[in-house]
Amino acid sequence: MRKLLLLLLFTPLLSFSQNHNADIIIYGGTSSGIAAAIESSRLGNEVILIEPTNRVGGLTTGGLGQTDIGNKQVIGGIALEFYQNIKKYYENPDNWVWQEKFEYKDMGQTKSSISEDAMWTFEPSAALFVLNQMIDDEKIKVFYNERLDRKEGVKKVDNKIKHIVMESGIRFSGSVFIDASYEGDLLASSGVSYTVGRESNSKYGETLNGNQPNTLGKTLKNRISKNSAHHNFIFGIDPYVVSGDPNSGLLPYISEGGAGTEGEGDKKIQAYCFRMTLTDHPENRIPFKKPDNYNELNYELLFRNYESAKGNIEDMYSYGDPLVPWINSPMPNRKTDTNNQKGFSTDFIGQNWNYPEASYEEREKIVDLHRQYQQGLMWTLAYHPRIPKKVRDKVSIWGTCKDEYTREDGWQNQLYIREARRMISDYVMTQKNCERIEIINDPIGMAAYGMDSHNVKRYVNDLGFVENEGNVEAYVEKPFPISYRSIIPKKNECENLVVPVCLSASHIAFGSIRMEPVFMVLGQSSAIIASLAIEKKISVQDLNYNKLKSILIDKGQILE
């Protein structure tokens, strides 16, 4: 009887603890999700922020400290506030541990001038500190390590999400939901239309979408296509395990099928990588380690690319470092934000195509494979005898950091998800918007970065040599506005969901929009949309845009 009474007493308590209610429920603790949570709180809403991992901030706290913006003047509101807080953080001498402040040279594309009140380059740990401080200043309930039940975790009633359920069984009920994840899991599980991959150029009247086969030339420097000249191999690299012998099979990571048709759509996505946080400080450096499952054959294309240069390594042309296949941007405290560069680099080309739709377990395997590949790459560049000595000497002074991430090897858990699902709403942002051929009349923020796609696949060209395909680097002349309609679903699909990250955009337009500062801007605008919908008791599609615009401007958003 005593056990029965205890059970009866405990059951309601368990049920209560498994259910949480708020006005606004945000899934995804990315920088966009955090901006949305902060604005939701400031507007007087009860807000819950759900993060599937144990660390908020996404890429902003996961290695992407070299901010890609395009034009700093279009970053306002909470996004600008974050970068202003970064500057305040580094004004504290206690935060300069591994070097003096005067020793740091801000060399990035968005370097901060002395007169600016913001700072645009930062360590991941600095970003985490600042974002957590901004969260703590608000009334935000944060739940960590909670993943959406993607099969049965979304309950809709009358075309609105009533609640969402995590794999743990915890239920979150709200009036409006915001999917701020990189993957778009909530939008997909809610029955909202989306796409994965590259549209054909014909679909939206574009020229930079779809398959982008390279224009052949005997050297990278004389190739006609600007896009193919960057992040590609020296002309004439053999793709076979035994050079010249197709019967020996293709080397690892080369896709079957050849170049494909120019401008043709597919379900392939641009490559992922880890934006490595490296240091050359002896006391903080973890030397690159040879992975236990290291396979030298995985890096044969790298060896051949160097060996084909025959001592003239600069012939491996791409902007950035002439010797090493990386862009090693300096961060404070003798650290870096290290990114992909040249034909064989940190991008694990063609190995992420299944990631957007994969199960959580399958995604974890993909992330692990990316890390193993990149760990092996860095050890190879630093220590393998087939790598030129002047390259080894340069790379081996670097390593991962002891003081940035929780893993003992110094590697982060956040993979650079450059692109996953993209919603299809009543308005799709396209290349025409980026080029200001079409200008929308309902802006909620602006983007300014070039239309950028990393390589999508590695293949054998018609001459029997290896090539990379998919790199696009197209200039955006002026900042362009992003439509309110591009972050809300079609009304007949869901009336209380806002999507600031996996928004409605073509592959190539998303390549310009997909920058962390812009995601923060769109996150804040999403919270304002959600708050207005709750206040007026209407769907997120039915807002009076002029009313929305006035609040956006009042909150510091730059719309024109």
C-alpha cells in the first residue's frame, strides 16, 4: 500500500515535469535561435530555447570567429549588440591570456577599425561567454541535450503546432514556434515544404545554380571560369589507385558519373568541414595526432597535387596561403579560424550528401567521419614525408587548443553545416534578389555577402583527370533585402512557425544569405513576427507589414 501511494504521488509530478509551456518555443540554440530568444524575452514573452547539444551558439561558438559579412553597415539590432559586446570582452586585460592585446593583428576581411564600437573576430570561448551573458540577462529557459522526435514529435491542431516532443519524452507547448536549427528538423517534421540540393538554373531563371562543371585549361591560372580556378587541382592529376590504370579503381572520395550537365539540378549539397581553432602557443597547443584508423590512400590526391607542382608549390594557385591548403585567419590569443583552401583541403567533398535527411545516429557517423578525415589531413600536412618540407615546417608548429572545447583532442563538435534543408514558401529568394534585379517590398533584414558555394563533388573529367565541381564565388554589388515571406511557411502548411535559418531560398541565394550575422538578424525578426502574431491572435502570415516594419526599425534592424 505504501509503495502504491508513493507511486500515485510520484506519477503526477513526473507528468508535470515532462511538460513545459511558453508563448514562444525556439528549437535550435544557434546564434539565430539565441537572438530570437533574447528578443522574445525583451518583448515580454515567456520563451523556451531548446538546444539539441550541450553547447549553444552553433558555428559562432564552434570555430567561425572570422565573421563573414560582406557589409558591416547592414548589421543592426541584437546582432550588432553581440559584436559590440565582443569588443567589450576584449577590452578587459584579463581576457588576453596567451598574448598581449597590442600583439594581436586583426587581419581578417572584416577587421575592426580603432574607431568602431564593435569587434568582428573572436575566439569561440569568447563568443560562448558573451552569448551566455546575454541569455542570463533575460528571462529565457534553456534546455540542453534535447533532440526532437522527428517521427512523431510534432502535434498539429487546426494547421498549427500545438506541441513538440523530444526523444526524452519532454513536451513543449507554445503559441508560436521558431525553427532556428541548421538542419530544419522542426519544419520538416511539421509537414512544411522544403528542398535539398541545387535547383536547375531554369527553375528560377538563374545562371549560378545547378551543376557547375569546370572549364578546362592546362593550369589553374588560365582556366576561363573564375569559379573553377579556385579550390581545384593542378591540371593533370591522375584519379586512379594505380596511376594510369582505370582497372585499379578510383581513389577515395572521387564520385562516379563524370562532370554532368551544366546548370542541371541535383540533390547534392556543398561540402562541410570543421572551422578549426588552432594555436601555435606551446603551452596551449595540442599537436596534431595521427588517427588510429589512418589510411594513407585517403590523401593520395594531396600527395600527387604537391608532387605535380615539382617544387613550384605556388602553381597550386588559389588565394590565401601559397604553401598550405588552408585560410588561417588570426584570432585573439594566438588562435585561428582555419578554413578550406585549394583543391584538396578541409572540405570533405561529396561525403555529406545524406546528412540533411539522415537519422541522428547516421548524422553522428557523418560528423565523426569528417573529423577523422580532417585529423588525418592535418597530421599528413604536418608530418608525412611525401609533403614538402617547407609545408611540414609551417603546419607542424600548429595544433588544436587546450582551452576551447571539451574534447581531450581539442576538436569541436560543431560541424560547419553550410547548407541542409531549405524551406519552400510563397516567396523564394533567388539570384535575382541578390543581384537586385528583383527587390522585395517586405524586408525583415539584409544580406550582403557574395553568392558563395563550396565544391559539391569530385569527379573524373573527359581527359581522365580529377576535378572538383560546384565552387561558385559571385560578387554581390550591394546589400539586398530579405523578404518576410521567405521565413514563414505557406499558410496552408503551418500558421504558427517561423524559419530564420533554413529559409526559403534557392541554393545560390542561400549561399549569400547563410552568414551568422544575417542569421542573428533573421532570428530577431522572427521573434518580432512571433510576438505580433501572439498579440493580434492571428497567423504569422497575416501580419500588417507596416506595423511589423515599424517595430523592426525601432529595434535597430537595417532594412534598406
